[in-house]
Amino acid sequence: MGSMRSGGRAGRRMKSDINVVPYIDVMLVLLVIFMVTAPLITPGLINLPSVGAASDVPVKPLEVQISSNGEIALRMREPGANPETIARAELVAQVRQRITADTPVVIAADGKVPYESVMKVMDELRVNGVTRLGLLVDQQSSTGAAASAAGQPQAQPARRR
């Protein structure tokens, strides 16, 4: 009998493979749970524009440029528009003359301009009824670096309310 027992043990080998059937069962249960709960999750509330409003051509913004030496210039952000230097005292009058209620105004300040100067211009415009006001910034990307080297800065308005 001793020889049969040892012969039986020698015939059996230990399996070194992982049994994945229970893991597949757990995965399928989780998949069903996610499929059932996904439609119940409410997305964030977004006010989407109507079809008529979306087909309108967007209004070109008015750009207020503040150079590093403190000079202020105005230009419409469209191809071929040149900046027109104005006096600081005429800023509000010139801006109000050039915009409508729907025209956004963006401030493009040189990086060396003190923060206080930019905030004074923003405050002066906001107090005088310019509500659609934002800051113009350069996007840091590989295409942006190539475009600014060619003299075409890629700027996007960062709107503040």
C-alpha cells in the first residue's frame, strides 16, 4: 500500500496557473452596476445657446493695449487693424465711443507693466459701464512658441465677471 500512495502522489502535480473565473465574474458584476448607474448620474447644468444665437457671427472685441512704458493704445481685434495710441484721460471716452453693449473689451498688458496699473485701467472701465471685460494672455504651447517667433502671438481672452 505504501507504493500506491507514493505512486499516486507522483502522478499529481501542483497547478501554478491562476484561476481567473472568479475575477471575470466580479468584473461582469461591476460592469452591470456601472451600466445601470451611469444614466442616473446628472451632468452639470449648462445653458446651451439656441440655434438662432449660435449662428450669429461673434462680435470682434476691442483691445486695450498697455505697453511697458505705460502708453495706452486701442484697436479692434481683427486682421489688419492697427493700434491707435490715446491719452490716459481719453480712455473711457474712446472705449465707450467704439463699443456697443455686446462688444467685449480685452486688456493686453505687457508683462512688465505693474499689476496695479492694469487693475486701475480695469477698474476705471468697469466703473464707467464696461461690463464685458477680460484679460488677454499668451497660450504656452509648442505651436504658440512657433507662432510668437513669427510675430503672431496666440492670445486668448480670460474673461472675468
